[in-house]
Amino acid sequence: MIKITQRPEKRINGILSTTISLVTLFLLSIPVYSQNQTYLPFNTIRVRSLGLSGAVTAVRDNIGASLYNPGNYDFYSSKDGFRFSATISPLMPALVLKYPGDFFGNATYSDKDKIYASIISILKAVNFNYRNLNVGIILGEPSFISPELMDDNRFISSPTLYSNHTNSLLVNFKLADQVAIGAGLHLVYYDIENKRAYSYATSYGIMMQPKTYFRVGINILNLPKEIEKSRENYDDMTDEAIGIGTAITFPFKTTLSFDIRNLALGSNQMREKYLVGLENTVAGQVAFRTGIKFVDFASQPGYSFGIGLINSNIYHVQRYKLNHDNFLLNYAYSVDRFLGETFAIHSFSFMIHL
């Protein structure tokens, strides 16, 4: 049998053309400059999603899936016995110690509290895997990140993270190679009258992959009344709304994704949003991302661009290689409108998967 392969120069040309297209799309997608610059908390796993304008309901991921579709919560490429892994945020301890007032917000704290918080903050997530089952715990994900509150203009910061964060328990089970289901229980902390309160939220999702290059995802989020609008900024998700998405994989490690958010809502609720994302990985170590989202063709859309650097699979042995690319350094720049104003949103994360 004769195997036909592409010539190296043809593959390089394809990668270059895709990359140039992504950068060009980003440059064309920002028609106005925003005077409102917003910097999201450093310890967030939203950065990849923001770079894709949120079109991730059908995109394979690990801890990032806890925010969007637990059905995509996926880890290892090979089926094996029990495995344990952790994700750490190495800069968080220094951040807490240097800016404790920023971290604790209105809460009172002692020197011991500051030290304990810095030690705990290094751990972002743990995951337990046994064959087709994944169980994960994700800690300290920023909850309420309203753009008007992010006014300190520091690129790396953690404003009021103590009182505004979510801890999640995720369970994902792969029923077959083509279907996986997942569920999440979320402990959400928030400020109310300068006091820290908490509530529980749940999320559910399913992933279907009828073809190796085509995926479909469905998710639903249930939030208590006190925080039912907490996911509308940036995530474009609201209580008891259904989200559906597709992802298509093309040659040269390019993924095109489409999402529709907030289906089956009443007329007085948040309208449906349409999200499109494009991600291309070059040489296995650099990911370029861009996206667009809109309510209808008459409204001003939101745009985004992102980049990921250093794929963690480069240092894992085969047994611990992930089933997808996982980048340690991630940055996203997006332009969106909140409360009638246009914001330029910066988000950055540095997390190491062990």
C-alpha cells in the first residue's frame, strides 16, 4: 500500500497561512479603541475561553471545562489504571503576601491569615482518574468580576478573591469513545453588605463526538437566586439556560467552534448570544486564538484575541500525556460592551500541570 503524505513545505505554508489569517482577523476585529481598560484576576481559568469569545461548549479541555461544560472535562490520552494530577498557580503566594488588602477586600485578616492564604493559593486543582472516570476539585476561581470593579489597572492582581470565588467538584464519565457526561457542584462565595456569604450552584453537560473531527456539546447551569446574574459578564451564561455548541477540527491543528448561549429563556431574560472561536496550534507549543460574539447582526459584536505558550505535554511521559493541548502561559485581549460602555479586557494566567 502506498501512503500519501504532504510535503513539509506544504504543511509549513498551511500553518503560516492559518496563523496570518488569525492575526489579520484580530486586527480587523477592533474597529474602536476602548478607553475602559479592565484587568481580570490573575488566578482565572477563563483565559482560553475569553480568547475564543467563549465558544467552548464543544471544545475539549481539562479544568477550564468546569466553568462551561462538565462533559468536556477530559484528561489523559491513554486508558490506564489510577492516576493523580495537580495544577498549581506558582505566582499566587507572592501575590497574596504582597497585596493582602487586595486579596481579602473588606474582610479583616491577621498575619497568620495572610500566610495560610498564600500557602493554600498555590493549589489550583487536583484530578483523580481511573479509566473512563475523572473526578476533579478546582479551587479559588474568581466569581464576581464585574468590569466596573476591576479598576486597579494592575496586570497581575487578585481583587477581593477571598470573598468572591468559586470552589468546584467535577465528575465526568466517558460512556463510550463518542459520548461523555459530566456534572459539577459549585460552592460560590460572594459579598453581601460587606460580609462573605455563600451559595451552591450546579452544572451539567454532555459531549458527543460522532466523528474524530466533529464534536457537539450541550450544557445547563443552575444558579441560586442570590447570584443568578453572576455569570453574565464575560461568560454570557445565565440561570437555567441551555447552551449548545459544535467544534470542527481541520488540518494543521486548527479548531473552529460555534456556540449558542441562553436558549429556552423567557422574553424578560438575557437574549441568546452567538459565539464563534478559532484556534490554531503552531509547532505544538504556540496557540493562536480569536473569536467574535453577537446578539444579532444589528448590534455591535464583541471580539477577542488570545495566545497560549508552552504545552505541558512536552514534559509528560506517555502515561500522563493529556488528550489535548494544555498551555502553561495564556493571555487574552477582548473588546466587549457592558452597561452601555465598551471595555478592553485583559486576562493572563500562569499555571503548571503536574
